[in-house]
Amino acid sequence: MLTDERIRRARPDDVKAIVDLVYGLAEYERAPQECRLTADQLDTALFGTTPAVFCHVAEIDGEVVGCALWFLNFSTWRGVHGIYLEDLFVHPDQRGSGLGKALLTALAQECVRNNYERLEWSVLDWNTPAIDFYKSVGATPQDEWTTYRLTDTALTKLGS
């Protein structure tokens, strides 16, 4: 298994940079007002007593310039865990340098190492550069599925 020395697991001192990248992604996805992540929240999620979120970062010259935030999911049909990639973001001035592919490769290696059988994520329909990139590494769209989400008032109403 080849490893890319620019990619590593996140450390507590990376949290601020990762939060900044998440806000950069929210801006790119035209929804900055929806992002409310704080450094304290992310620190607890990644490094608290029971972490349920994980992160790989891309680092150039000591600076975190990309990240892949992910968590485990489970396939009842396959009977094993997989990885769900929540966010993949590389700073715009580093795009085209291979960091996005290196981050995806690190997650694929995580899957292989742990016998996880899926690496999944969502992409906005209008994000043609990302779609082209994902197809270039062999990913296939699951066009027959539509994602649904409950948040805010609808979630509270159903959960009350």
C-alpha cells in the first residue's frame, strides 16, 4: 500500500484549520449561513471520550490545506461497516495537486485495512468538477436513490 506523506490523521492542534476548511466548503457549496460548526464541537467529536467522527488532513509545508471528515456506517446487506465521507475539501489554491485523490486513497486504504466494504458520499448535482473527479477514480453515482433529511422544526416535531 503506497502512502502519501502529505496525508495523515488529524491531531487536536489541527481543529481550527479543519473548521476553517469546513466553512470554506460551506461557502463553496453556496450555503455559508447553514454552517455553525465550532472548534469546541469538532474537538469533542474527533478527540472526546467516544469519538464517532474521524478526519484525515492534507498538509503542505506545515499547513493543513485539505481534509476528509468521515464516520462509520453499516450495510445490513453486506453485514459490515463502511465509511461515509461527510466532507472532502481542498483549499482552492491546492486543487489539481493530487491532494483530493490522496485523501480519498487514504480512506480507501482505511476500508481495505479494516475490511470495510463501502466508501460512500454525496455530491451536489451542480458540482461538475467534483463529479468528474469522482468518476475519474472509478466512483459510480447511485442515481436511483434520493437523499432525505430531517432538521430543525421538522425533526423537533417528529421527535416530540
